[in-house]
Amino acid sequence: MKNYSKSSVIKAPLKSRIFRIVSQQAALKNVRAFVIGGYVRDYVLKRPTTDIDIVVEGDGMELALAVASVLNVNTSLFRNFGTAMLRYRGMEIEFVGARKESYRSDSRKPLVKNGTVEDDQKRRDFTINAMAFSLQENDYGTLTDPFNGLKDLRDKIIRTPLDPDTTFSDDPLRMIRAIRFATQLEFIIDSDSFASITRNTARIHIVSQERITAELQKIMASRKPSIGFNLLEESGLLSIILPQVASLRGVETLEGKGHKENFSHTMEVLDNVAFASDNIWLRWAALLHDVGKPPTKHFDKEAGWTFHGHDFIGSKMVPTIFRELKLPLGNEMKYVRKLVQLHLRPIALVNEVSDSGVRRLLFDAGEDIDDLMLLCRADITSKNPKTVKRHMENFNLVSQKLIEVEEKDAIRNFQPPISGEIIMKTYGLSPCREVGLIKDFIKEAILDGKIGNNFDEAWKLMKQRATELGISEASA
């Protein structure tokens, strides 16, 4: 990494114009301005960023309005928070006045007073976010680093600038943010800071669920999300914010028989999925695929430990988990619930790869069949290479059969060729139980391979079933 001295100067042509304008307008307003926080951190790490935070020793909103006037862009003012934000060429630039903060024990909303850039740096969450570049003409681009954040970046350490108990007690969300940064950057949390997190976990209760979930989503979107969930579990935070997953931890042994350590297995599955896909909801399905195991765990002297029905029970738990986390309850939740419920089905077909079983899997999974198959491949985590090889070979047979049946029968997302409307029109019926019986009879016959997925054969079967039910066209 480049060695940044106190004379370090920003060298980014597009962004330089923004900073030069801020510098000029700050001089005209007789205030001091600094680029602070995430932009400085990411600049040093050479990570792309679209966010710039400007801290001002003075009125941040007034400076923002002046800069926006020069750039000819609009400004959003948040007077209750003393901040302003403008957008310019894909960048979000936020201005805030330098401030001191103090907190009450029952709230994460701070009492704010005007302060200096040094005061502002002291209130930052971590040393790597407390660095600032000067925008003053006499020392333009000089790095101010009062807490050795640059060294912590080099050493890949997350550390609080002040006493961690104070930092985390003042704003408990910082505990999860520490874990999120450790996950995103693949850094280590300083031992004193992590010990403080474990002492202050109960403080997380005063943080809104929306803020917590936003951090969880960032952990989930990381390259290796298991880093974050392992740290959440180790710290004790996971048992508070996601107890259904935390309860997967541990192995129980009876009569010399123990079961798989399901939390570690889940972390492997999650990372396997994350390696293969950026789909965050598929990652959630990986995290939750075994949550039904703790409530279904049973010991049998003959069979040992079993988790019968954990796929079904786990799928029933998904809506509650999404509701508690305030995650979307629409298609995203339904997608995760479906994958959790179906995650054992492809492997179950290994013993008997019948056309009928494959058709039903294609019908139930629909357009999500490829994601389901990815999840099921990720679920093969045995440490025995021969076992993995055998499972993968069997799984490949199922995958090939899926392709063959789909090409032949076009089952994925199929709608039976005879609709309820056709049945009602043919027999002069209103919506009723008989219409559903006929429609389901046709669907089951197609999935069982008794008839083809076409109108003529379905029409003939409709006639047959209607006669059996005592319904005739004459009644139309």
C-alpha cells in the first residue's frame, strides 16, 4: 500500500473539481471544510465509492447551498439533523457541521453541540473512519489521522477511536457496523473492541429493527457473509437479532451418537451460494434452509438423530423471521420460503429419478428451479471427498433428468391447458368445488405422465371426469 504522509494529495480528476469548489466556497464563507470518513478510507484502500462526506467547522447547510449553486444542482436540506445532501455526476455529497455528541442511556439519538473537526473525529465509530483530508488552501489534501486509522487499515483491524464501551454504549448500532466492516473488508476486530461488543449486546434493543436489518443486508451482500454471521454468533448478538439461526449452534450427544453441527454447516452453505450468486434472497434461503432443524430434532435409539419435516417446518418459520426483521413480505419472502421448503426434494430424487417426480419438482419450483438446484449443490458440505463425489454424480443425474423432462413436457411454470374458465363455460357452472376437482384431476394426470401437456388430451380427460362427477354439457 502506498505510504500516505501528511502531504498526501487527492489525485482523482473528476472528484478534484468537486473538492476544489468546496475549498473555494469554504474560504469565501470563512469556514474550514474536510473530506472525512468512508471516502478517505476507500480512497486509501483503492475501493470505488460514490459517497463523499464533508464536515464543516461552521454551517454545513450554508456551504452546501453555495457549492450547489456553483455546480447548478439541487440541494436536499435536513434541518433537524443539520445536514445537507447534493448529487453530482453519480456522487452523493453530504455536508454536516462539525459537532460534539453525548448520549442518554435509553436512546441512540445524540445531544449535539457545535465543535471542531477534532471533536467530530472523536465521535466517529472506528479509527479507519476517523481520517480526514483537509480542503484548506494552505494544506489542501493533507491527511489528518489522530487515531492511527492509516495503520489500522494497513494491519486490517477494526478499532474504536475512544474507549469501546463508551463508543458502543453511546450508539449500539456500531457493534453490528463493526462486524459489517470486518465482513466487507475481511478485517479483524480488535480484541478490546470485540470484548466490549460482547459486554454491551443488550444495548442493541434500543436500536430500530430497520437499522439493524440494513446492516444485516450489507453483511449478507458481502463476498463471504459467514464472517459476519460467525462474529454475530460469537458475540452473542445473533441470539438477540436472529435467534432461529443462533439456535443451530451446538452438537447434542446421546448414547454416543451426535448430530451434525448445523450452524457451521449453514455457514458453509451460505458461502457456497455467495460464491456462486449475488442474489441476496438466494443467500437468505441458504441462511434459513435448516432453521427447522432445532424444533424437529429427535433422538431414536435405532436411527440416531433425525430432523424429519425440518424443510416444511423451516418454510413455515420464514414469514415470522421476515416479519421480525422487517424484510419484504411479498415475492422475496415467498421465494425464500419456497426454496427452504423444497431444498430436500432434488436430493430425494436421487434414489428414484422418475419422470413423475421430476415433473412435480419442476411444477413446484417453477422459474426458481435453477436457484433451487444451486442451493442444493451448495448444501453438499461433507468433508469426505468420496462422499462429495458420489453426491455430486447423483445430483448431476437429477440435473440431466430435469433438462430432459422439461424439454419433452414443458412443465416449468406450466398452466394446465384446460382452465377453470373453460370448464365453467363448457358446463355452465359458476365457481364451485367441482370446477376445482376437474382442474386438479387434469393437472395431476399431466404430472403423473398419464396424458401429455396438451389441449386435446386434457379436453378428453375433462369430459371423463365431468361424467364421473355427474356433470354434463346438457346442463349448460
